[in-house]
Amino acid sequence: MTLTELIAEIYELVRDDHLKANYFKTWINDAILAIATDFHLPALKRLEPFNLPVNAAAWLFDLPECFHKKVFQARNSSWNRITILDSIADLDRKDVDHDETGPAVTHIAVDEMKRKVGVYPKAADTVRLWFYEKPEVLDLDADTLVCIPAQFQRRVVVPRVIMTAYAHLQDMGVDAPHQSLAFWEKEYAKGLYGFPQGEIGMVHYLATLKPLRFHGGSNPLP
């Protein structure tokens, strides 16, 4: 769906020209970001690594702007596997002073809230990171939502927008599209998980997708 189509869907529920002009776009992008945060969307999963140069002068580095969540694989410049620790505290336990250096990074830890990645040992190296990227921002009318499967976009984005905006609608004195927030929470749950003897939900659909496999030879990464 394009931004124009999503706005039209919301306008069918919230017929307010002021909100349409000033809030709908933000609400839609906030809803998409919330869904991408709550679920692992395959379309946002990097297929190629982000190459992050590091040096022996520091152990903590900024994550790239495109990073959204969950580093699920890491390699060094020689394509050797880097161990991903659970927290920065685990990295502290390996080297409390963060003064050890070496020829290559062997361990990392990520602080998603502070958008930092810590390395051990400090090294002049390139850390290759695979992670989930931020969803696309819909800004222009023709911008198209691609990170959520097309058949679920209306079913999950529209109720999530209403859930996000519900309190604002009440504060602004605008009649909400249904008297109960619980109604929209149930609609959202149907989009995510389906319902008995009905269509499957997005979560179950994503679970059926097969992981990527290498063809024409063995997996080049050990």
C-alpha cells in the first residue's frame, strides 16, 4: 500500500481533515515502527553485512544510522565469526578496563538503547554486522510500504494506527472510530495471529517462510 492508500483507509475511520493533514502520516509511520520493533520482519533483515571500521584507540563505537535492532551475526575483516555477548556488562567482565588489544575483534556486545557496540579486544579491524534495519519512512504520497507483507498491511497497520492515536483522538475531542480501544486491540490481534477457522495472521505467515539457503556450492562462511 502507498502512503496515500493508507491515509485513505484511516480517513474512512477518522473523518477529520485537520488530523489528516497534520497527524495521519506520523501515526502511520509510528505504527509501522512499532510493528517492526515487536516482530522480526524478514524484509528488514540485512542480507549483506554493514562494515563498521574500528580501531585500537577505543572499545565503544556508534551503531550505524540504519540500525534498528538485534545484531544476529558478526564477522571480522578476515570473515571469522565474532561472538555476540548478551550485554555490555558481559564485555566488561572480559576486560574491565577495556585496555586489551589484539590483531582482530573476537567478541562484541550491543547496547541498543544507547546505540553503541562494544568490542573485545580493541583492534584495527572491520566489524561486519548483520542486523534488522529501520523500516522505510513513508513521506511522499507514492511511497510504498514494503517491510510488511502486502496481504497483511491493512489488517495490521490500520488497527495499530487507531490504537496509537486513540488517546489523542479523545484528547482532541474527536469521536474515535469505535467506542472501545479493546475492539481495535482485538482487530490488531486478528491481523497478527488470525482467528479460528479464518485467515492466518501475519506472525504465523512469517513463521512459514523458509530461511535463505546458499546454492551452487557450500556455505562460504564457517
